[in-house]
Amino acid sequence: MDTDFKDYFLKATGADACREIEVIQSLWSGYGKISRYQLEGSAQKSVVVKFISLNQSNEHPRGWNTDNSHNRKVKSYKIETHWYEKWNIHCSENCRTPKFLGSFSKGEEQWIILEDLNERFPLRKYQLALSQVKVCLKWLANFHATFLGKTPSGLWEVGTYWHLGTRPDEFKKIEHSVLKSKAHIIDNLLNQCTYQTIVHGDAKLANFCFSADGTEVAAVDFQYVGGGCGMKDVAYFLGSCLSSNACKQNQEELLDFYFSELQKAIPPSKDESTPFDFAPLEEEWRYLYPIACTDFTRFMLGWMPSHQKVNSYHLDLMNFVLSSL
């Protein structure tokens, strides 16, 4: 451990000593690691440290070692640090995230110190029952409600890691001519919708931590947090945890549940004489759900068209959207 960071780390956690006990995971493309540290003399038994090295990496698992890729990742880690420093505090128990304990930078290296969620949220799941899908949708609904109408200052102007403006290399690879010709229309529909919020930007199943009984979740990994339509998170999440058939069979029930939770979570209007009118938001976002799915499929068809997420459910939605534009 870097000695300057260690001094800061012990002060930030109130610990007398620390020891790395587990590397939880390496960061994508070799940009660092996430570790669990055991503390001595602190009120906390352990914390999680995200260590980031911003030097150019040549380890992308899909071969996308470009300047665009590197610059996007460098920006994403800076934005994640800003998220934890300035925005994370606004998340309630209904959209739980790890508490921020400190950040430190030195040259091309930076560290983020976070609460260890494992005591309360020890489970990581690879497949979900429908009831657990709804637990995550409730988290997303509360997150989107919390930041509805907020300007994403210091975050990505357009959230999500796949949005068109940051994926020119993948866009060039798309062979579907109709999709390619309408990709900017799809992008504009999402970016210019009336009701904007802050989106998580990478709301896949792997970024949710579950309580032991599976009834509560917390979310991690805020590299691509930024402005956007909440349907981008919902579309991406459902595609990350459900098969093509399960998406087809349960789409309406799950969207109904999400919107029910979103309506309950939106704070009451400060002016009681003009309560928030939820119906136009729901109408707009329901319309944008298949468009958000198509936007992600656009990315996949450029990045890795053979991926299992390019399935009949998403291709059917894509064909429906393209025929209607």
C-alpha cells in the first residue's frame, strides 16, 4: 500500500492498523482492483477500497484497446469519485448504496474508501426469482424518484456506459443498415425526453448486493452515473437477469410494478395546490422502454453481436421500434 495513502486511510477510518484480506475483483481491462481491508482500532471491522490506476491499459477482454476506450474509463473513474463525494449522500435506505468514507489521489492513482456492505447485504446472485427482480426494480424506482429533474452536475451529461456519444468505435462496426441509419433518432428521443433523472448507468444484476433474506438490496459501481430517462436502467437491468422468454412473459407485470413504486417514491410537490402529475411521466417512459432496449441492442450489435443479450426478445423490440420511426 502506498505510504501516503495509508496515512490518509488510517485517519479516514479512525483505525490503528489495516490489512488487505481479500481482493474482491479486478477492475475491467486491468485498471485496478477492489479489495476488502480489515481494520484494527476502528468502529468498523472492515471497509472496501477501490484502487484505480489511470495509466493506459492493454488488457481489454474484447480487444477494444483504443484511445476512446481509455479516455472514457479515465473519465468514468473521476465521475465515480465525484458521485461518492457530492451525490451519494442523497440516497436513502430505499435506494441503498455504500457509505462514502474518503477518497485520495496521487499522480495517476486514486483510491475510494467505502463502507463494507457485506454484513447487511452478504449475497450476490446470478439468477433471480420474479420477487427478487422486483426488489431491484424498487431500488431503481426510488433512485430515479430521488433525482428526478436534477441536473447531473459533475456526472456524465448522458448516463450509461453504452450511449452513442461515447461509442464511435462500436458504432462503426454495426452491420444492420436500418439500425445504423436511425441510431441518432433513437439517441435523441432518449436524451431529449421531457422527464429526466439521474440513471445508475450500469444497473446489471452483478452490481446489486442482496440481504440474507433477499428482500433488500444495495447497489454499487457508479462509473457511468449521469442524466437520462429511467427506462435505460430498467431495460438494461431486465436484460441482465432474465431470459428472452422471461422478458416476454413478464414485461408488463414488471413495468407495472416499477411505475407503481416510482409513483409512490416521488416526493410530494412543495406547492400543495399543484401536485405532481405522474400520468405524463409514465406515458412518456412506457413509450421509451422499447426504445431504450433498442438503444442497448445497438451497442451490443457493434460491440459483440454474438452475445446472449442479443436475443429474440430484444431483436423483436428493435424491429418494432425501427418500423415505427
